[in-house]
Amino acid sequence: MSLPFILELLESNIIIPLQHWIQLLTLRAPQNINHHNNHRDGNRYLLFNDHHFKQEFRISRHLFNHILQQLDIQPHHYGRKAISAELSLMIFLTRLSQGTSVRQLSTKFGVSVGSVVRSFELINALFYNKFIHHISLSTGDELTTTKNYFLVNFQLPRVIGAIDGTHILLQKVPHNDPVSYYNRKQTHSVILQILADEKFIIHDVNVGWPGSVPDSSVYKHSSLRNRLLQTDHIILGDSGYKLSMNVLTPYSYIHTDDLSVRYNTKHAAARVVVEQTFAMLKNRWRILKMLSIQWSESAALAVTNCCILRNMCVDSHSLLNNQLLNMIVVVWLSFHITTSTCLSQRHKIIFSDTFQFIELVFTCLVSRCKTTSNI
């Protein structure tokens, strides 16, 4: 509101209510907001420290750079300034981790809606084709370790993991046979079935069946069942699955004898790993809580990519732990050799408490590195 116009109103005999005066005085000239700002290349996110970077994209900077290097994405453009590889990967990760709509991503990263959609589709397909090998059945020493874990802790032999399904809610109901996607919880969904081990690593993914299909039917028509039939491996399933040579299920509640109750207790304690894996998976990749993408082959790839990223985060954490453990061992050995050869006996007695404290810290760090945290 300009000052001459306000003075003209004051000198006139026009009666203006107080609330209208407030509205007039608070009016501002429209501003030309340019959503395609200098954040287009994502440089401001690359300047984040490691903690904030992981909060924003749900993976470490080290893993981000590894994915970027492996995908070898070339900068691409759709009639405008080229979109960098870093920005394309940021758009992909943000949509998976936050379930953000394309319009919100467009505003956040300063690119058009069409560019967001095309960048996501590009990375979604490239990522799946490059990293699908991270989801596979255990072999060798890893398989032996898993079997020993279930045998020692729960007295269940030949078990390689636990299987279960979860509903991925659909924000947009499929036009083709929507009734099939209407589940027993009175929502529209598709089923995600996974096989997880004691380290919360996903070894098999089956996604896409309508929400009305029971878990036993999903497993019956899966490739996992055909592969297990050729082995003596056993997986743990809940009462929704059918007991077979490769699937152990709990006794029904009508069995109340001590042996059945003990078996069910052990079975439930061992099978909880798949429930915990689902919880960590959905907590990190929020798009799995409500799928904002129209159900299609691309949406199935996005769900599978969330499982791949889950495994890559676990592998990356284990690698960093091993590197840290090796560094600690080298530092400790160097310190121990130096103090043993350079200090006299009297000095060793004086600093004995310090040595004991350092040994305690070293022991704690080693045990911490050997324990895989819930990522």
C-alpha cells in the first residue's frame, strides 16, 4: 500500500472500518517467487555434516558416494539446465525415505514436476538393475553362522530365517480390479513378503500380490518355495502359513501340553526377527507406510529398492565397524609395545591404573564393533 494513497483516504470523507484499515496497511506487493532457485544442483545438501546428511537422506554419506560411483549417472536435462547425478539420487532417496509427493520434491529441490518424475524413474530402474544382487539366500560361512544361531539359541535345526508378509497401503486405488486389493483390515494394499535372518538382513522379496491374498498363497506361488524344495533348509512362519518340509509353523492354541507350549515359545522368539526387520524397514523408508505412487511395475521396483537399501545399510555399517576394529587393534598393539619396552618397572606400577582403564575402554570398543546395531 503506497503512502500517497493512504493520505488521500485520510483526507476524504469515506468511512472505513478499523478491520479494513488493518487489511489495507498489511497489503504487500506481489513478489516474483522463483522456485527454480540456486538449490537446483543440491549443493546445499552436500554441505551438511554427516549427521544431518544421514537424517535427510537416511543413508550415510559414504554409502551415498558409493552408490553414486557405482551407478555412474550422467547429467541429464529435459529441455532445461542439466540435472546433476547427485540431485537425481537425492530426489530418489528423499521420495523413498519421506514418501514425499512430486510437487513437494519440485519445490524442495527447485526443479519442475516432470523432471522429478523422470529423474525418479531413471534412478529407480538403474538402482534395481545394479544392486539387486544384495538380496539373495545365504551361502557358505554366512549360512552356517545363521543355522548355528537358531540352533544354539532356540534349539531349531537347519533354520535359515523367518518369513512373513506385511501390507503396503495404497494411496491411489488401482483401476484394474480394485476389489482384489481390499484387505481384511478394510484398506487397499499390496503384500510385501520377505525372508529375514538374525542380522535383520533380507534374503528374499516378493511384492505385488493384492491385499486380499493370504500369506500362504503368496508363498505357494513364490520362487522362494521352489528353491527351498531343492534343499533341506527350513524357514519359520506364523500360523498363516501351511506346515511343510521347509516351513515350520506353531502349534494351534488347542495344544496346551508342556512340549507344545515350549515349542511355540521358542518358535515365536526366533521368528520375531522378521517382525523387527519390517519395523526397521518401514521406519527408515516411509514410502512403505503409504505408497504414494500409482501401483505399477515402477512402484514394485521402488518397494524392492527399499529392501535393497536396507541390506546395503547393514553391509556398510559392518564394513565400517571392521575398519574401526582393525584401527583400534593397531593402536592398542602400538601402545602396548611402546609402554612395555620404554617404561621402567617403577613407572609401570605408577601407571598401572591408567593401563587398566585403557584396557577396559579397548574391550568395550571391541565388543561394540562386533555387535551389529539395529540400522
